[in-house]
Amino acid sequence: MRIEEFDYELPKSLIAQKPAGRRDSSRLLVVHRDKNEDGSWADVRIEHRHFFDILEYLKEGDCLVLNDSKVIPARLFGRKALKDAVTGGQSKGAHVEFLLIKRVGGGDTWEVMVRPGRRLKPGDDVIFSGPGSDLDGGPLLKAHILDFGADGTRIVEFEYEGIFMERLEEIGSMPLPPYIERPSDDDDKDRYQTVYCREEGSVAAPTAGLHFTDELLEAAKAKGVELAYVTLHVGIGTFRPVKVENIEEHHMHFEEYSVPAEAAETINRAKREGRRVISVGTTSTRTVESAAYYDEDCICADGSRGCWQVKEGPGSTGIFIYPGYEWKIIDSLITNFHLPKSTLLMLISALYDREKILEVYEEAVREEYRFFSYGDAMFIE
């Protein structure tokens, strides 16, 4: 398939720069995937609602899969350290920006994007100080450039006192995506996180979950909806465009995930009993589809033998889901509106139909839905 087949026109004015006033007050576009008698897709049927109406579309027995990864304040602004040839001391040099991508090897070594990259080479140091501080008071973080990474990144080792995440909280900023054309502020530290985030490690939010409130989740449970929390730490691949003409040639960046035993059992029981598994976001989708395996020995509620199940435990995935993919676990999807020509648009096209999805997007543009991370939501029922 060609990349042009996943393009659409989007006015810049529809790219949300701020979140909705209340999480669940975002608009909700509901897509009903009806079929004709011959099994082909019927005409697109859409409802325009608000996200707090999602309870009307969730049924008793549904299993809702959510990604509980927490965004770290991964954007850092520092200065290149200049060494005095006489005294051996350090002074502040050129301004440098870091975006942490992922931890390498489980210690204090990270792969980072740097800007401007030409200023940093192995052997250089970068210093990061807190607000109002300077080198005389000592930097809160120091980064030693160890090596070049892939695609222009750097491999760095951090030096600090205390706890690394506490230092990040003091001096880091939330890594808002580039289409949000403003600096991050204090509100983003709350609103660019889901209310159920727990496991630190993402550099981008699993944005479909931003619409849920604690009250909405409690109401879903009261209705008999089961919740299963998995973890996938969202990496920088979220920001990287598809650069090949033939999408089958695109390679995804690997991301780390984990499926707790409790979540696996909840999902697997739903599959055995023929209940819907609904993913909240594309990251939850990629997690459970990556962890899927076919269990020939499991007995389903209807007495048949064999079904798809989810394996518990940690893993790493570079799964790329596009039209033609054979779905194993996910039945329905709650998601935001995605960038043109993106792998996320390809994923939702695989769940429904590429042409139908583009029809839905055209309708969303006509109705002036808000797009991307802080935008409105869609439920592909």
C-alpha cells in the first residue's frame, strides 16, 4: 500500500493546543461498523456525542484495556560545559536541549535527542541547573556524552545527587509533541497524564486515556465493565513520520511493554467467554496484540477448543499494524484523531476499513472536531 492512501486535509486551526476544560467534556465521534448480508462493510454510520456518553456504549462484561504508563518530564534545557584550560573549572557554553528517549541498560545511561546536535560529540559535558541557579551552586544534572546513537541521537550518562526522577521533576518539562506550538506549563504536568498513570517511562502520553476521569472509570466498573491495566512506555517513534512510499517497508522503533498477571487473566477470561475486549488507545492495542498467542488447549464458554490469549510478563515490540492485519485480541477501540500518513492512522484503518476511516475523518473535519493529543475522541465500536 502507498503512503498517499492514508492522507487527508486538515486545517491547522483544528489541531488542539490545549486540553478541553474538563477531561470527559471532549467530543466523542462514535463509529458503528455495520455489515451487509454478504459480509461487506455497510455505509458509515456515525453519532456525535461527548466523552462522558461513553458509558452508553460500554456493556456489562466488556473488558477495557488501558495503558498505565506515566510520562516523565523528559525535555531538558541546559548549557554545554566549557573547560577552562588554566583552572580546569567549567563555565556555561551554548544552549542545548535534550529529549530523553529511553534508558539504555537499566542504569543512568540514556539515549537522547539533542538540539542543536552538531554542538555535541563524545567527551563533551552538558549541565542542567534548576530555576535561578547557576554553576557556582552546582548543576542538578550533568550529562556526559558517551557516543553517537541512531538517527542523530546521543548516548549519555547522567551524573547527579539523590534520585534521578526527583531531579527531572525539578528541572524537566513535559515533552509536548511538536504540533503543540507552545511551551509546556504547570497545567500540562497534570493534563498530559492519564488519571490512572503509575509506571514512569513514557516520553509521550497514551492520549486516548486522557479523556477518562476517576468517576467515569468507577461508573464503568459499577456497570460491570472489567478494567485491565497494561504498560507500554511510549517512545519517540510516536513523533517520527513514515518516510517510505510503500508502507510495508516501514520499520517501527521498539518499545518496552509489560502485561501483569492480573491483566492477562482478565483479558484471557473475556476472550474465552466471547466478551468484547476494547482497547483504550493504540498503545494498549499494540501491547496486547504483541503479547497474543494461540492456546490450542483452552476451552471456551461455548465448548469449543482453542482461542487467542495474552501472555503475561515483560516484552519488547516493534509491531506494525496496517490493513490486512489479522486481529487476535482487540474487538473495539477508543482513540484520538491521528496525523495524516501516520502509523496510527494505518492501525485504525486495519480495524475498520481505510476508505471508511477517511470518510469518518472528513466528517470530523467538517464538524470541526479537535485533533491529535489534546483533541477529541473516537470510538470504533
